Amino acid sequence: MGLEGRVALVSGSGRGIGRAIAVGLAQDGADVAVNYRRDEEAAQETVKQIEKLGRKAKAYAASVDTWEACEELVNNVVSDFGHIGILVNNAGIASRGNSVFDTDPAEMERVVRTHAFGPHYLSKLVLPTMREQERGDIIMISSVATTRHGANGAPYNMGKAAMEALAKTLYKEERPHGVHVNIVAPGLVETEMGKRLARATRGVGDIHDLDATMPFGHVCTPEEIGDVVRFLVSDQSRYVTGQRIEVDGGGVWTG
């Protein structure tokens, strides 16, 4: 996809969808800053996979739900890599599956801060260096939850909806500066979060027990999400911005 010379910051890229995105961007030639919250071992494994591809990578511990942590993260990445041309806002946490009536206010704030405040902070912080590049890209990893708004998931639904509102606003503001902003909205994906969701809502111990009921005969993989991101930040999408792409096989997965 020709990303040589570009630097990507992928939040929450120690494992799962974030790792697949980070490695995929490296396969296309980008150097990658790997962000993680707690699992340093997983983040270092992502770094190793990127380095095996001949690209530069470094792991950074930061929780994206505070301004101070995001500011330090971006400053460190720019210091180490020189600039940031691609930002993928992927870091996320799940709701606990409670109704609004039963939801702890602290949980609501924590989930919304991660999915909405963090992307706002990071986007604001990368824009000065991104505007200096020939092209910039900001990708929001959202969810089909924003079209379905299922019960017992208000904090997650709210956080992802706010993230998408940010993207729809930001692309209009940054288009004159050559920055593309797009949204990728996965359905059920074979990640640790996806496996927990499958157990809780479908009662399956192995997520692949659902393969036969899923579009194209399998649960979506992290790499299939990563491939869409790779397209959106490539020259093939040079006239694409402000778009939302659902990656769920064209079908509705109902828990």
C-alpha cells in the first residue's frame, strides 16, 4: 500500500484488533508506535512482529482516558519518530452488561472517557505534526453498536457514538489541511473481548462454535479489520474522507 516514510500511532495495539492494524501498517511500510495500557509483554510481542518486517517500532504505556497521559504519549512518539502521520484510535474497554438503572456512574464515565475523550485528546495532539505532512489520516475504530444500540450496554454505546460524532466533525475541519478522517465499525471479532461477549450472550465456550452461523462461514478476524484500515490510509483512498465502514459481513449478529 506504499506507506514508506509514514509513522503510525495505534492506541491499544498490544493485542487483538490493534495488533493486527499495527502489523498490517508495518507490512505496508509504516513505522509504528505501539500503545498499551497494562500488558507490556503483549505490546512487546507486537513490536517484535513489526521489527521482523524491517520497520521501526516502540511500545508506550499510557491510558488514553486522561489528557496528561495522552500528551506525554504523543510528545514521546514525536520525539522518537519525528512526526505522526497516521493515528488509529483503537483503545477500548467493554461495558459490564448492566441496564442504565444498574450501571455504576463510575463505569459509565470510565468507558466514555476511553472511547470519546481519548480520541479527542489524541486527535488534537497529533494534528500539529500531522498538518505538516503531505497527508494525514485519523481512523476511529468504532462498532456496529452505534447502529443497534443494544440494551444493557449504554456506556459503550454512548462512548462509540461520541467517537463517531467527533470523526464526523473533525473531517470537515481538517480536510483543508490534507487530513483524512474515517470510521471503521466492526461487528463481532475474534478477540478476547469478542470471546467474552460470545460467552456472555450466546453461551459458547469457543467463539468458533459460531462460525457456521456467521457471514462467510467464520467470525471476523482482527486482520480483516486491519485490512480495511490499511486501505483507508493508503493512496488508493486518496479521495475518501468522512466515511463510516461497517465490517460485519453484511449481516446482523444478535446476541
